[in-house]
Amino acid sequence: MDYSELQNQIDQQRHKLEELETQLEQQTSKPQKSWYRSGFYTSYYVMSGLILGALASWVSLGFNIIGAWIAYGDPLRLLRVYATFFGGEAVLAGQFAGVAILLALVLHSATGSVVGAPIHVIYSRYVAKGGLQSRILIGVGLGVIMWLINVYAILSWLQPMVTGGTWIIDEIPWWVALFTHVSFTLTMLILQPYWSFDPGRVQDRARYKHAVATDV
């Protein structure tokens, strides 16, 4: 193989190398796919809202027990009153009280999840830029609205239709019911930042780690 043939092969290989380098540059210049989603992560906020709502329902249950102890000296008194939704007045007399209270607890937790999810989604999507003071004010206002709707616009006709009486409205002091609802919404909004996630703020794992380190 003479000098000219060697030179031709070198030129050909150099040309192929340049083509490969061009293809490599084109590949690296393309947007890299990432598992991070851009925009609002609705499914995440629905799931976290369900969990947060259940947690907030148990916080409100604690206020309910404290209120029952203050008002009646019996921490479980109001739980039995809630259970009248399933067993009627017989629950207050002690009949089937255990089963009815268990059903009331399950309903309380499930209702907290169902109500908590849309609250978490809507607040996180449209309002979440406010600070702690703003969340407290909104939480109190929302709790009052929920109390009025649940007690006077729903239970006032729903329980009589189901069990024939209004024991929940008659037996539970208004201030206990109010604090129960406010404690639920306050828990939802105060804990909201800790259950938030914005997957669109980063594009790769290295930047994500840097962002987390910076936030900490």
C-alpha cells in the first residue's frame, strides 16, 4: 500500500469520524426525557390530599373528644351521638353502641379523605403562595363554612330521613361542632406545604439533588 492509498484511507476514516461526532452532537442537543412532569401534578395532590384528609379527620376527632369531656365529662359521649346516624336513638341507650361507633369512625375517616382531597388540590393549585398567617385565616374561614353546610344544610334533613331524628344537631354543642370543623381545615392548610411537590421545577437528578440541598 503506497503513500497515496494510506492517505485516502486516513481521509475516509477522518470523514467517518466527523460524521459520528456530528451525530453525537445532535443526540446530545435533543431534550432529554425525564420522569419529572411539567405543570401541576394533579394525581400526586389527589393522593396526598386523601391521606392528609384522613390525618386531619383524626385531629378533628381529638378536638371532638376534648369537647365531649369538657361538656359532659364523658370523652366518648359525642362519638355515640355521631353513631346515631347508623343506629338511631338506641345507640345512646347503649344498644349496638360498639358496632355503631366503629362505623362512625370509619365514616369519619373516609369523609375526611373525600373532603380533604379536593381541598388540597384546589388550595395547592390556586392559593398556595400565601404564608402561615394566610393559611390560618383561610383555614378558619373554610372551617366555619363547612360547619354551616354540614350541620345545618345537610345533617338537618339527612339524619331525620335516615334514622328519624336530629340527635347530632340536638346533642352536640354548636361550639364543639365548630371547633371540630375548624381543626380539620386548619390541619389541612397548615400541613399543606409538607405535602406539596412540584415535579416541573427540575429537569435532571443532579439539579434535583442540588435543589434539595439548597432548600435544606
